[in-house]
Amino acid sequence: MSTFKKQLYEIVFEADTPKGKAFDIALLVSILLSILLVMLESVKEINETFGELILTLEWIITFFFTIEYFLRIYIVTKPSKYIFSFYGIIDLLSVLPSYIGLVFAGISGLMVIRALRLLRIFRILKLSRYVSESKVIISALKASRTKISVFLYAIVMIVIIIGTIMYLIEGEKGGFTSIPQGIYWAIVTLTTVGYGDIAPVTPVGKLIASFVMILGYAIIAVPTGIVTSEFALAAKSRRVSTQVCPNCLHEDHDHESIYCKICGTKLNE
């Protein structure tokens, strides 16, 4: 990689230099502004008054995203790795609707295509590669997935049992016309949502409902405690850098890493 490409790589793909951080901030502002413009454009009154201004700003942002997309392709060692990666596809989808609109202007189905612009919001996810705390969140969620799975299995069993009992006790008079309807009520009540479209009318049903409501508050605390404990462990043991491998584009490197742990390529200093 030439010196010029290496400098561009530091700016575009990484965030451990002032220029790289400035580029990230500019990218984030552009993303948020683009999303705001899409929302404002959907408001008829605003679009009629400021339609030309919105369109102009939209094309400026699209042009910026287009330059960024091709710049990333130019910088990386293996362009196909980036083009067909998750973020590469998101980058392409962030600019494609605007150019499709030029070709198929006036077609009634164009609004559906233009709705793809909302996918630009996923570009914000790209900032996660520069924020080590996001890696802690991912590690904590992965570490707690087994416990959460067991917890969810227990919840499914509880709502099935409660829904069946309420169907037998309340019957059609209380709106519990079937076991699935009873399960639906159990889920709504256990999660403390409480739509009120179905409600028990018998004393026993109301007693069970009271128990389910109280149980709901206790159940909400369980996954919170599981994930929080894993957060604490992950925060102590994990420290990652913002380095991105120029060869395979792998991001999840330890802070002291000199070489990519996937392909062995030396990381940029």
C-alpha cells in the first residue's frame, strides 16, 4: 500500500487520528441530516414549501456518500472484500435510490424504491468499529445468550400454562375463546403492557391475573441482571482498538495487536 493510500486509510477506515475523527464526525452529521431530510420530505406541507432545498441538500449528501463509497473501494487491498461485505452493501444502498430516481422518475412505484434511503440509518452502525464500548456490549450479549435462552424458554412455558388455565376458568364469557387467545392475554399481562381488550371476570381469574401482574415485574428484572453482570465482566476483560485490517477488513482487534488475528497482515500504526 502506497503512502498516500495509507494516509487515506487512516482517515476513512480508522479513528485514532484527528483527521480520522473529523471524518467520522462529518459522516455522522451527514447521516443524521440525510435521515432528517427523508422524514421532512414525507411531510406534504414542508415538501411543498422547501422541496427544492431538500432536494439540493439530498443530492449534496448523496454525492458525498458516493465519493466515500468509491474512495473505500480504491483504498482497500481487496475491493471485492469491501463491496460484498455487510457495510459495503449498506454503503451502496445508501446512494443507489437517488440514482434510480433519475432513471425511473415519475413511476408510481418509485416511492417504494426511495424508501430504501432509510437504510442509511444503518451507516451509523459503522461507527461502532471505532467505539470500544460497543465491543463490550456485543461480548456481554454473546456471553449471556445461553442464560437468556433458558429464561425465554421458561417464560414460554409459563405463558402457555397460564393461558391454558385462564381459558379453562374464564371461557368465552371473559373473551378467552381459545388457548392461543389465553396465551396472548398472558403475554400482554406478564409484560405489563395491559391492552385491556381481554379481561377476566371471575374471582379466580382476577386472582390469577393479579399474580401474573406481580410476576411480570419480577421477570423483567431477570434478563436485566443477567446482561448487567456480563457487562461488568466484559468491561474488565476487553479492550479493543480502532484498527481495521487493510487486507480482510476485520475490525475486532485487541488494543496491543500489531498483526491481524485473522489473516496475519500487519496493522497500520
